[in-house]
Amino acid sequence: MKSIDGGKSWDNRGIFIEDYDPRMIRKPFNTSNTFAGGVGDPSAVASGNFLYLFYGEYGYPGVYDEKTYNVQKEWSGQCISIARIALKDLDNPVGKAKRWDGKSFSIAYDSYGVPVRSLQIPIMEGGGGASSPTGGFHWGPSVSWNTYLNCWVMLMGKVEGKSWQGDKIYISFNKHKDLGVANNSQDWSKPELVFQKPGYILWYPSLQPLNDPIDIKEKYTSVKLGKRARFFVKRIKPGDDEYASEHFIEFEK
């Protein structure tokens, strides 16, 4: 989608990435009470001549068949993945994005690639696939460049039960400004707990600029921030369902 009037109207430029029905994970193995797979919950940043899309990977890494289904294989192809497209192709993007194959961005936009390995939760540490009723994976990335830390910052949720339950938000860092060199785009630190709200389900964390002279002067946005930022998250429990900010985050070197 493209907007040239500050978001008042949008023009559909076509599909960036997609998955197809053969990758969808169905019963009897999918008991997560959500959906069968697909891609979603994206965050996008520009680096060099490319737009990098960070997204949740929820399908089976191959054709799903209940006769050959394997838990380890499902887990191996899921979590947060990255695709990219040349900035010059954004007005006509269909078929031009590439997914990461483990060494480079060479996989077709509608195939399956390799997720960011450092963001996956090992099975021995409670990790699991999107079809699991106990969860065990990070999702919902929100990525920004931090001018104070001089690195990329990613916030993400963690699924710990059916229907995307989870009351924790995690943070990860990537020191490489140019995501296009070698495997820089994949070099994220192990996620660390940054926020928890017991009794709630937390979705879609993000950092946003402050309404103060410094942030206004620097023209900070949700993808470019400084030492301090507002922390937003969707909080859910009966009687309280709101996307809101109750906290600031202040970074220290």
C-alpha cells in the first residue's frame, strides 16, 4: 500500500509476499486455536537500496501432509523472517521481493525461506511451532534504527498458549546499519525480556517518538528514534482491550 498524503488515503500496489494453501497446517496437528499458517504482522525499514520486511512465518516449511508431518521440521521454518525488495520496485512490487535462503535473499516471494535463527526459541528451552497449543515462538516484530545506540532495535511478542496468549515483550539488537552486506540482516542478538504485564495478553509492541523539541527537531518516527521513546503495546483482558502507551523506554550504552 502507498500513501502520499500522510495516510489519509492509500493506493494498493499489490502483494509483497504470500503463502499458499499447501503450506497450511491443519488438524489433527494444529491445535493452537488460531489459524493454519501464512505470513503476517510485518514491520519494514529501508537500508541501502532495499526495503526490508520483517514478518511472522507461520506455515509449514514445505508441503504439509499429516502423514509425514514433523514437529521439528515445523519449528525449523517458523518465527520471525525477513524478505526484501529494491526501493525502485515498490510502485510495482508483485513478484519482485525475495526471501532469505540461509545465505542470501534468493527465495521467491511466494515460497518459503529461512527464519532468523537467533530469534528462534530452541525446543529444549520451550520452543515450539505455531500449531502448538503451548506456543513457544517470538512474533510481531517492530524494527527501528536508534541514533543513540547506533544500531537497529527490534521489539517482539512471545506466544505462550492458545489464541496468541503471552504477557511478555522482548527486545533484540543488530549493530549493522547496512543490512545488505553478507548476513548482516540476520545478525540479531538473543531476545531479552523488556516488559511484562501479568494477567494480560500483549500484542504488537512498538516504539514511537516523543512530542518534545529534540524528537521534533530530529524528525524522529517509528523507524528512527533516539535515547528515549514511548513504548506502545496492545493489552488485552476482559474489560480492557486497548493499544496504548503507559511507559517510556530510555536506552543506556
